[in-house]
Amino acid sequence: MAGRSTVGTVSAGSQVGEDRHAVLHAVSSAVLAVTRHLSVHEVFQVIVRAAAQLLDARYAALGIPDDEGSFAEFVVEGISDEEWTAIGPLPRQHGMLAVMLRDGATHRHTDIRREPGFEGWPAAHPVLKDFLGVPIRSGDEVLGIIFLANKVLTDKGAKGQSHAGRTTPCPGGFTQQDEELLTLFAAHAAIALTNARLYERHRELTVVEERNRLARELHDAVAQKLFSLRLTAQAAAALAATDPERTVAELAQVERLAAEALAELRAVIFELRPADLAGDGLVESLRKHVEVLDRVYPASLTISAGGVVALSPAGEAVLFRIAQEGLYNALRHAHAGSIEVRLRTEGPCVILEIADDGTGFDAPVLQNGSAATRDGLGLTSMRDRAVSAGGSLTIDSSPGTGTVMRVEVPRA
């Protein structure tokens, strides 16, 4: 008896260990979804699908409530697009969903249709029977709810009582162990959910920052040249009748300013087109960017990039944006005649350098997220980008000697 008891204990402990490993694997998928630059909605979909697979549920859903009695997000698994269209609009905060949002408790039922809170389900909605719902919490706040319905037998392990590729209802539905596993999963999913929201917010702020930068470029370069072009054209018109030779000189100036404005505008339009970092990679995207700038500006731009740069997608995006800002400074502020972009891997780091022979300046000490001087160059923004990727930014410059900007970020 003792021997059988010991074996049973080891078997149960092994099963618990396997279940917790499955939870961690499922949560890992959700957390990694954030690092793959997926949208919040896509991260939610990863969470729902992982929960359904983890506990062998036919249906799964995740709802994030809004402040207007409905749901800001409601993601489902197990329902086809056609079924979802037939069901109709997103659910309101009513019935069992309202009960769970109100009491913030876990609910496990063998037949949800018999519960007092079961009401308001559309006619086209799939029939739900056994039900397990768990709140997703961040501290005392209920971020949302995740629920599963209609547990099924699968081909896995001792449950392999069904034919391959087919599932049958699980007698008794969800168990106490299922409840514990989903509660553990929800606790970790809350981290993925919160990180996804923070990443989305950061992405929104990045878009705003890029728009402000492009607006500054349009004002600093194109708008000023167009203003000068207008004044020069007016001067040529005034001199046309009295001084033909000066008129010709002014018209030549008009032509030069128009060509420069066109080049500036083309460069800005090019920057509005998002780089295909996912398809081309950092090296090729940066090479294309440098080649376009070399064509539209009088300065000579070159790039040297050796080997494959092993960076995460986030790291590639950071280096590309810093390179854009650094090249902008060299072309428009330093008045450089020659600019060299160097990209290489050195030990545990990927290093980006932009060296120019421009006017140079008194390089500020970048510390505590701020630049001492010349913040109009966007140095604080570039430093913050580098720090966000776990790296650093240094500037080597002085008046009349050109500038070397160096960014180091850790390899993936």
C-alpha cells in the first residue's frame, strides 16, 4: 500500500509539474508576442488561443471592459468569422460577464445555462455548457476577464479516447485543477497585457515624435527655402524693366532655390515612407536611405556595413531612427560636404557611427536624459532611443572639426 501511495504521489507531482510547465510555455508565447511588435489586439488573440489549448476548451474569450458599459476589446477563439458576423455586435456588460466584472471572482459551472446570470445570449451564439471564467488582475484592478467553455477530450495522454482529429465533450467539464491552472495563467497574462498596452502607448508616442520631427524638417528646410524663393522672384520681377542683367542673376538664384527646395521635399517624402526593416533588414534599409539622401543632397554620403547585424526588431528600429536623426543633423545643421555611415558588430555590441566633416559644435554631455546644449539637434531624443534598447550614445565634436556620433546597442 505504501509503495502504491508513493508512486501515486510522484505521479501526481509529475502531472502538476507538467501542467505548470504548460502554463509557463503558454504565457511565454503571450509575452513574446509583445516583443514581436504585434498590436494589442494580436497579443490578446495569442493569450486566448494559448488558454484554449492549455485547458482543451472548445471556446475561449477575453474581454477588456470600457467605461461605457461595453467592451473595448473582445477576442474569441473557436468561432469562425461567419459565426462571429451572425452573432452581431460586441456584447454589453450584462449577464454572466457583468457578474464577473462586478464581483471579480472566479466562476466555474458544469452548465452555465442554469445559472441566474445567464441571459442575453444571441440566438446565433454557440451553445455553451461547462464554463470557467477568471478575472485578469493588476493589483486590485480587474483589467478584464478570460473565460473558457465546453471542455473537450483530446488525443493527448490518458484523454485519448476520441478518434484522431475529433473531440468529444469532457464528462464533468472543468475541474478544480483546471481552475488553478487558468488562475495561474491569468496572473501571468496580466503582465503580457500590461506590457502590450505600454508598448502600444510607446508606439503612439513615437509616431507623434516622428510627425513633430518631420514638421520641423519641413519648416527648417523646405518652408524657409520657399520663402526665399518667393522673395527672390519678387526682386527679379521688380528689376525686369530697369536692370536686365541683375534680373538674369536673380532668376538663376530662383532656379537654384527651387532645385534645393525640391531636393528637400523629396527627402522628407522619402522619410514618410516607412522602412521595410522586417523585409530588408537594418543593413539594406539603411543602405537604401543613404543612397537616396546622396542623390538628393549635394553632400557625398557613403555607408560601410560589414557582416550580418544580429539585433532584435526593436533594436533595428532604434538604430534606424537614430541614423535618420543623425543624418538630418549632418545635412541641415552641420553643412557637411562628406558624411560616412559605419555599421558593424564588435564583441557583444552593434555599433553605428555617423561621421561628418561639417562645422562641428561644442558637444554636450548627455546625462540624466537631457542634453546640456543644442537640444534642437534632437540629442536627447536619440539618447533616449539608445537607452531604450539597452545602449548608449556619445558625441565627439568641437567647432570646426566635424562630428562623430557613436551608438552602441547590445546584440540580440
